[in-house]
Amino acid sequence: NLLAMTNDSKLIFHGRRQCYRYPNKSVDRAQRQGKINFESFVMARRLNLSSHCDQVVAHLQKKGINFLALDFDQTILDIHTGGRFKGTTTELSTHVRPLFAQLIRTAHEKGIHIAIVTFSPQVQHIAHVLEILFPDFAHEILIRGRDKSFHYEGNGMKHGKQPYMASAVEELMTKDDTLVITRKTTLLIDDDPDNIELALQDGVRGILLNPDRSHLLIGDILDMP
């Protein structure tokens, strides 16, 4: 951005095409108004995202989904940590996509069980990120990662995210003997096509997330038969 000064005004260029001229005495007022407009824009986006997630979760419930399994790197996050993130968990939490922050909260509010299923061994990092974002219910979100904290010994598929989901389901159903989670009531969202393909082969519903076009996830879920 280029800022040019004159005796009685400021000429502000944003990019190459837009320009605005303010008298000096009005600059503070204009800046305050700009802040208000930005805050209103952010609030509108949040409300719009909340509305979309309400629709998504309602559709999931209509389709009988009661268990949501979510990949972490490049799915919930907008980066891939490679399981070797060196920064703080506060910094890591800033990489959570707003869509997933809202989707997780809305799904939880509507009683859909949630688990993070990841090949990352940094399970404690992930747990701390969840505590930052969802302090009121983070403890209810199960995490299955490559930290050797679980070992699935069931008869199900042992490839991809299948044993991770199966282990989480076992824990959930052990805690609540009235809960019934099946392959048909499970949805995996992942950016890895191999994980999605294996899930589909095993009878689990799956949606492939394009990390560069994550906003399309809403439509993909709403189009889910």
C-alpha cells in the first residue's frame, strides 16, 4: 500500500485500483469507522459459518451419522506439521480452520460424537489445541494418533484410519452401553485419498477434503446421499 501526504489531506492507495481521500481532521473518524466495518464483517462471516454448520450437522443427523472422525494435519489444520511441530500449541491453534472450529462445536452441541484420527504422534499437542479452542468439552473429544497409546486388536480392517476409528468407537461404547456406532453411522473427513478409499472399502462413509478448497466441504457434506 502507498500512502501519499498533501497539506490538507491524505491520499491512501489500497492495491492498484482503489483510492480514498480523507481530510486530515477526518482520518481518525475514518479509521474508527473502518475498524467497526471490519468487526461487522468478521461477525457476519461467523454468523454465516454458524448457519452453514447448522445445516451440515442437521444433514448428518438426517443421514444417521452419530460419529465424526476427523483428520488433523491439512484437514482441521491449514498446514501439515509432519508430526514435528516445534512451536507452541497456542501458535498451532491459530492454524485451525474456522470451518472446523465451528463444525466441531455445532456437532458436539447436537450430540454427535467426535474423534481426531491422525498419523501424527503429537497427541498431547493436539489435546492442548482442543483445550484452547473448546475448553468446555475438549475432554470429550477422543484422540487417536501414532503415540503408541492404543492398540486395536479387533477383527476390523487394520489399514488407514480404520483401526484408529475402531479404537475410538470401542472406548465410546464402553463408556455408554446404550450407544451404538456402526460403519454406516460413521463419517471420516480426511485430506488423504488413500484413507478415504480404505474407509469406503470398509463400509465407512468418507469425504475427501481438498486442503486448497476447504470451503467446498460444506457442499460435499450436504450432497452426501
